Amino acid sequence: MTHEYRLTVVTCVSCESKVKTSILSINNIFDVEISKDKNYIIITMDKIIAT
């Protein structure tokens, strides 16, 4: 399952990498695509993550 979110707080490539690494460390998430230039993040996961 894939979810796309608007992202406005990431302003540099280093931040992109840190956010991606952090999200990928969460169980059941297996892909993250992030773009500071286009202001989005797409997260692909096996199941919905409880918050």
C-alpha cells in the first residue's frame, strides 16, 4: 500500500536523506520516495502503521 503526503519542512538534501532513513527504520515500511523540490513524500508499506 502506498501513501503520498505533502512535505514542506525539508529544505536540503541532507534533510531528505535523514527523513528517508528515519522512516525506513519503521517496521513494515519498505520504500520511501522524497522530494524537497516537489514537496512530497511517498511511503510504501506492507500494512497500515499504528500511531
